[in-house]
Amino acid sequence: MASEDLERNRPRYPRIVAAGADYNHLTSIVQRCEAGEDWSRLWEEFGAMIEAIGDEALREGSTITAGEAFAKSAVYYHTAQMTKHRDLPEKERLQLRQQTAYRKAMPYLRPPVQPIQIPYKDSSFPGYLRLPLNARGPVPCVLMLAGLDSTKEELSGTERHFLERGMATCTFDGPGQSLTRIRFPLVANIEWSVGAVLDYLEKRKDLDASRFAVWGRSVGGHMAPRAAALEPRLKACISLGGFFNSPWERFKEGSRREFAMVTHAKDLDEAGKIAQGFTLQGIMGKLKVPLLVVHSQGDTVTSYHEAEQIAREAGGPVKLVLYPEGNHVCDNVAWKARPMMADWMARQLGLSADWA
């Protein structure tokens, strides 16, 4: 099993480092896995080690170190839970540990993170809101949609680029994501939950409700254009590594099981039928706001031809950026893709891409 988990996770190495894991920790864990130790247990072990560093720093009053350590440990707990498709109680335990560690980080990150709770269908789901430092008056806000096996805590490494350019960020675990999955399954019509987030955000006086936008990666890269096409309060959209039609046939078994889990499908056959509903057919023509489509020609999860179709059928101004050397959602070229996306979004929302 250790060898199987290691091989399954090899394509995720760029993603893990881009999310904030230390490369030296990754190589140590890989070496120990090759010697027979368990991938998930090791990531939890290293996460606990880093969280303990944060606890000690906090006791000493070193809040910067504490915040960084807690946020990094959340990335490690996230990595530990990613492939737990067959053991939901264990997956949920690790997701809870991830959320707990990140919440410890929230007051000490710069800018700090505010917890929010989004009312939704007689219940609610959790989110995080961050305002740029030294914000003067209401600021634009970018909603960030995670991928199939991602969580709001994993997006910290991407959102900083938007924050540095004067945009607030809102990340959330909507239907089918993280522990929200227990109550609400992932559905194709994401605009319902995005609308619930906007209903909450537009009441805040520190946000400019006339400058809301959306960014999404992977499944979120499919959902973001749909939301922007059907939700008029969104003024710009970025799709990263998304798809026009569900890539069910390209999914490996692990991704199929993940999809079945988050959609509450009883088996893979039912999951495959649900996947057919994830399409932008007949929707993209309604998308009139500026759209940036970013994809990798080396993406083995979602084909770049899907990105070309999204761009081709968009009903408004569109820019398509393809990275020949990139992998899924450009994690191996994050150093240039993330700043480029943030610069583009800043300009769409009337901001400079320069220091304030």
C-alpha cells in the first residue's frame, strides 16, 4: 500500500510544493515511503511537528513564526488526506485537523483571515475572507473555487497574489468540498452556492459589491465560467485548468472515486452519469464579462482542447494562455502563472498591478 500511495501521488509533487510544503520535507517523506512507510501517516507526522513549532512560537510571543507554521502544517494535513477515498472517517479526521491548524494561523497571517459562515439551504457552509493590508475604503473581492480534492486552506499560496494587488479574497468549502460534503453533495449548478456567497459579501461595507470576480482551478475552473455566465454580480472570471465537458473518461480510478464520494453517488456507474451533467454546453454564450482561460498543454487530467473550447464559445472578451511545459492547473509553472492571473484580474477590477 505504501508503494501504491507513493506512485499515485508522484504527479502531485509540484502541487504539494506550490501549496507551501517544504521541498526537503517532501524528499524525506518520499525516501521513507520508498522504504515502506505510509504516505498519509508521514505527512500527518510532519504536519504535527510543524504545528508544534507554531505552538512553541506562540508561547514565546513569536506570532509571525506561529502563523507561518500553523498554515504550513495545514498544507501537510491536507496532503495526508487527499488520497483517502476508501476511508471516509480517516479523511474527515485529517480534514478537521487541517482546518483546526489553519484556524490557529488565521489571526497571525498578514493579512489576517476572517472566518465567515455562508447561509445556504436552511444550513450554512464555512469560508475565509481576507482583506488587503492598508485597504482604503471598499475593495474588490475575488471568489476562489477549489478543485475536486482541494479545500479552501490549500488556496493560501494563490490568494496572496490577489491580496498584494489590492483585492480581497474569499475562499470557501461549498457543496461537495471538504467537510461540507457530508451535508451537501457537489452539483453542477454551482451558481446557487456562489450566489449564496455573494448574498453574504454584498452586505459588507468593506467590500465593493460592484467589483466581485471569480477564479477557479480544475473543477473550479469549470465552475467559475458557469457561475460568471449565470450570476450577473460577477464582473470578471479566470478559469485555470478547467474543462468544457466532464473529463470522466480521462479520470483515473482515484479521481473517479473522489467524484463519486463528493457527489454522494452510490457507485461509479451512478457517478459517471452524474458527471455527464458537468458541461458548459449552451452556457458559455451567456458569459459576457472578461474571461481569462489558463491551461497547460501537458495537462493529463483535463485536455487543453477543453480550454480552447471554453475560450472559443465565450460570449464576451476572452484571453487564452497556454503553457506548453505545464502540468495540471500549472502547479509546476506557478511562479509565472499566478502573478500573471493576478495582474490580469487587478486590471479588470480597475486596480494597478503595482504596489499601492
